[in-house]
Amino acid sequence: MNQRELYTERIGAIYTHYSTSWNSTAALHPGITLDRAGTTAYKTKLTLDIDSTRTCARVSVRADVG
């Protein structure tokens, strides 16, 4: 089991209230490195326009970093 992402969830990095002070426009790197977990977390903001008449919506987000 890959527990690096579980660590990201456990510290709250997936929630909107998580501090984004590390993600400023002056930063050299757009993500925060979680040394303890051996992974990097990225955060972004987007608006979804989903038809309210649908009972189910599938959303896929892909980030190409590099």
C-alpha cells in the first residue's frame, strides 16, 4: 500500500483550510515537499461547471509537472 498519499491526507493538506503560505508566486517550486512522507503535494483552485440536472458527474483532473 502506498502510504505517502495517506500522510498528505492525515496532515490535512487536501483541505481548503490547509496553509498555503508555501505556495506563493515567489516560490521557486509550486509544491510542498513532505520529507517525512517522501512525496510532494500540489494545490490548485478550479471552478467546476456541472449541469445540476445530472444525477452523477465524473471529474478527472490531470497535472503534468515537469
